[in-house]
Amino acid sequence: MIKLANTHARLVDTLGRMIANGEIGKDGLLPREDDLVEQFGLSRTVVREATKTLQALGLVVTRPRIGSRIQPVARWRLLDPQVMQWVTRSVLTPGFIRDLLDLRAMIEPSAAAFAAERATAEQRQEIAAALDAMSAASTKASHVRADFAFHEAILRASHNALLMQLAPALHAVLEGSFRLSMHDKARIRASISVHREVAEAIIAGDSAAAQQAMNGLLQVARRDIEQQTEQDSRRKRAGRPAGAASADQLP
């Protein structure tokens, strides 16, 4: 039973995660209202409002006498940060992994170029500070926090209102990318050098170099993710569990 003050938001989050993970809706339908009321111990009003929210987010479509049918992922509002988080925390398909990387490639090199042209002195310092935090990180968790800060500082420094609007969705995209690529301590350490190239170009005000460096960073990320995905696929074919992330402590 859900025991949080905002039961509506909690139910939406629970159902969204379950749909993304394939835990419910295997027959293409959301469980009936009566079943959800019984399963979660909530009122019909809460269940109906949660279903309406899922419909607004594109996950389901409700029809009289049919119920709520789960929609293909392509119809979901994927740039909504919550929806993106549900998807990136689920079992990602190779096609969606490609889409994540393609989205980053469309956004981040341009953002880096704009940041090189438009960043204030304070924003350049923020980017440098995030890079320093990545270098000083002693755990993967602290490295990831600094990595988020680095990429989000670049978006802010682009001074493009539309790009900055994408920051919450990009945060979820980055989370999915990091989850796929940060299984190996050597990869984590190696990524710092390519981040440094991006930072140095932005701080120097060289937009062409910043764009090129960010493209290089994303190529490294794509390679790491493809290698990890292939390793996991081989383990799965051999009947072994996918590779788990190594211990949090960094050397």
C-alpha cells in the first residue's frame, strides 16, 4: 500500500516505472481500475487521476468499454523528465540506446560551441570547478554528480533558452548513459581527459574546438556503451548475469 502524502504523484510514478519495465501491460492493457484500487489500497479518484496523468504523458490511451491501452514508446512524451527517467531506468533496447546517444549528439556539441562564445567568467569557472570535482572524485557516485554538474553548466553557459529548457530531460538522458557506461574504473578515469579538452576549449573561447571536443567525448561514450552492451549480450547468451558495476570506490 502506498503511504505518502501525495498519493497521486506516487501512484503515477509507480505505474510509469512498471509500464516502462514491462511489469504490467504485457497484454497491452493497464490493469482494470478495480484491480488497481485493490492492489494499491487507494481510492477510485486517485486511480482515475493517475490514469489521466499517464494518458497526458502518452503512456496510455483510455477508451470506453475497453480500458486503458498502453501505447508504443514512440508515442510517449519522452522529453518529459519523469518519462525519460522511467525509460532510462528500465531495460533499454539497442534502438533506444542509439536514440539517447543521437539526442546527445544533436544537443551537446552545439551547446559547447555556444558556451565557448557566450559563457560569463563565472560560468567558465563553474565548468572548470566541475571538471576539478570529477578529477578529485574518490567514488563513482561523486564522479557522476560532478559529471552531471559539468554537462549542465555547459547548457547554462550556452545562454540558449530552448537548450536550457532541455536540461531536466538531458539529466535523465545522461543518467541512462552513465548507467550503461560506468562499469569500468579505467573508463571513468579515461573520460576525464576528454572532458578536460571540452572545458579548455570553452574557457579559451574557441567554439570550433569546443564543438569538436564534445563530439569526441560523445564518440568515446558511444564506444564505451556499445562495448558494455555487447559484453552484457554475450553474458546473457551464455546464461550469465549482465555485468554489474564494480565497487563504488575509485583508485
